[in-house]
Amino acid sequence: MDASGLGGLASKETFCPQRSRRYVLIAAILASALGFIDGSVLSIAMPVLRTNLGASLVEAQWISNAYALTLSALILAGGAAGDRFGLRRAFVAGIALFIVASIACALAPTAPLLILFRAIQGIGAAVMVPGSLAIIAKAYPKAERGRAIGIWAAASALTTALGPVLGGMVLSSFGAGIWRAIFAINLPLGAIAIWLLLAKVPADSPTQQKGLDLGGAALATLAFGGMAYGLTAMSAEGGNGSVMVNIAAFLIGLAALAVFLLWESRHREPMVDLRLFRIAAFSGANAATFFLYFALSAVLFYLPMLLIAGWGLSTAEAGFIFLPLSAAIALLSGPVGRWSDRIGARLPITLGSFVVGLAFVGLALLAGVDFHGFWTGVFPLAALMGLGMALVVSPLSTAIMTSVDDRDTGAASGINNAVARIAGLMAVAALGAVVGLVYAAAGGPSSGVDFGVLPQSAIEPAAEAVRASATGRAFQAVAAISAAMCFVAAITAWLTQPARPTPQPDEVAAGPTTY
């Protein structure tokens, strides 16, 4: 079927006829929902999932990190696949692989198999995530593109806000095995997106014959996987595992990272354009991204374990943790972006990072006392965290885009997205060792229950008091380290970003959305 058969002729600016563009937008929103729902709701479901599968803390880390590893290592190659093979074709392939892996996750009988399927899911996401925004940009002419991206961003924020709330309610209302529905829901959402793209949207032509740099992707996977494995293994048995094996894995990862950088510097069509890091403002913005998203990812991964397994809150209550974060970003990013355009990105990024750090200081203090108030303690601090992130997200994207030439904005956005995801990968891996050590030192294992696991039977009151206290101390360490990382992000932004606003290119790509 030609373009005219799909609702009118495409313009010179776009491959997609006008009547088909809304289907592109709906498909992109559905695809974004897949990733956002999985990421946020899975954190809420983790205590229940661990109890149901008998998963250890290390396995819980890898259920998160297997996905993060393949996504962060391959997302730049995945974005290039759309240019190489056509955006519609690559986007459909990414969604299809994601939903097939999601069904496998829903059926996984053991934690190791779930980890494997999560890694495959991440491969699909590496093509799907960059394709979501890219196909909107390619389908809509320049005059309509900003409105379409705004609708996509608003819908994505709404999904991120409501997903954990609804997921928490479902987890509280049904049995332990209902966590599998988190993955199963991806099938109808993904199937609708694929049908819309194939039946309602014409195929686009590849824009480049650029290679995919699969060698760089493999080296990146080995590098970040080796480092994450070495860090994660240290949390096993409170850090009493094979130290030499852990160190060896970490060193292999570092060596692979060095080879990756050498490979990228000499490759004719590199996955990562290293010359961009010669720009001080670009390097500084990415450093601030790493520190801030390291902190954010660590808190959002371990906080639900404290609330549900440590404090005994229901998953329905814990699901509201993500609501103020998503709502603040959705409501305030526009005004903050305009403010940043007037005064420059340095002050908003610095101030926002500092505010997030203050929220994490508050969580650290709260975790160390007997007061377990969610609505009067944790939720207001989550709102403060949301305010801080709302001050950061839009200016950080602007800082990345305006620090490079217009022709490099796509590459710069992809690098920044990957940095944010790598930060999350390393945070969950590294701070698991901290959690394991502090929990063991506080006597938590004496209760017979691991950190972050719901007790399956009644525990003696004295042992339960020790377990609850040890859980609080373990999270307290995570929150304190995360607060320090936020303050480092604030200092980095202040020292590296220009004091005055930089003229923006006509189009600004979306920054990291890994919350």
C-alpha cells in the first residue's frame, strides 16, 4: 500500500501522510509505556517477587541490572539501527523482541531464567526506546513536531505516574504470583503498537548506510557487565563471597572499558563519538548526569524494599512513591525549561541536584529512627525529590544539546541517555554490597530473613525488631551515599556549565528519562 492509500500524500519533510501521523504517535506512546511500566512497577513488586521465586539480594539486583546492562550498552547501536534499516522496521522489531521477552519473563519459573529473559528484554528496549522519539520526529513536519513530542512526553509522564500506583494496588489485591502480570500486560500494549505501525503507517526509507559498530556494543556489554558483576557479587552473603573472583571480574570489566575506548577512538563509524567529550560543558553535564542518576536509581531501587519488607507497608501505599516525582516533572519541566532559557542551565541543575540531595538526607535520617510514617515522612520527601528532579531534567537536556554543534545533537542526546542508564546499573550493583555489609553488621541475618524479603512466617518479636532496625540502617547507608552523590552533581554542574544561556539549536532532543 502506498502513502496515498494511508490517508493522503506525505510532505517533503516527512515520509508519513497526515492522517497516519496520529497512529505513529499512539504507537510511540504505547512503546514508551512498556518500558516505563516495567521499570517503575518492578521496583514495587521486587519484595513480593523475591518471596515468590526465593530470589537472593544478588538475584534481585540482576533482575534489574540484566535489563539495564543490555539497554545501556546497546542503546546507541539500537538508535543507529533505525537510520540503517528504516525507523518503522527497526521500531517494530524492537517492540516485538521486547514483548516476546516479556512473556518469557512472565512465565519464568526461577530467578536465573528471569534474569536471562530480562537481558533479552533489554536488547529489544535498546532499539525500541530511541525509536519511540525518533519515529515521531521523522513522521511529523517541523512545524508540528514540537506539539507531537509534547503530547508524547505528557503521556509518558502520566504512564510513569500512574503505573506504580495501579500496579501497587493490583499487587496488594491479589496473590504473590500476580507480579507476573507486570510483564504479561506488555503483550496487548505491544501488539496494538505493532499493528498500528504495520497497518496504518507507511515504511520509511533508511537515511544512512552507516554501520552498527557491533564490536563496540560487545565491548561495552563486557565492560559494564564485568564491573557490575564484580560489584554485585560483593553483596552476596554480606560481602563474604570469593573476593578474588569479584576483583577479577571488575578488573576484566575495566580492561574491556579501556579497549572499548581505544576501539571507539579508531573506529571509522564509532558508536560513541569521543571527540564530544573534549567539550568541557558536555563532559561536565554528563558527569552531573552520572552522579545524579546514580543516586536516584539507588534510592528508587532500595526504598520500596525498606517500605514493604522493612516497615510492612502494603505495595499499594509504596506505589505512591513515584507519583510526586512523575507529577513534578510533568507539571514543572515546561516552566523550568523557559526559566533555564533565560538564565542558563547552571543554576537550575545545581539547585535541583542540591534539593534532591536534601531529600535523600531526610530519607537517611528517617530510616534511622522508629518513626515509620509514610504520608507524613516519606511522601513529603518524595515530593521534595520530585521538585529537585523537575528543576534538573529540562535544563540538563538543554545543557547537553547546546554544548555541541547542531549536527551532533542526536549523538549527544544518545550518549547522555546511555550515561544515565549506566549510572543506574552501577548504582544498583555497587550499593548492593553496601546494603549487604551494613545489614549483616547490624545483625539482620540472625532473623533468618534476607534484606528486602517479606518474612513468610512469624518471627520472634526480638528478632523482628533486629531485622527491622538492620533494614533501616542498610537503607540509611544507601540514602546517605546517594545524597553525597547529588551534592557532587551540584558542584560539578556549577563548575562546568556556562553562567549565561547558550543559544539553542532549532530542535532539542529528549534527555534521560530513567526515573
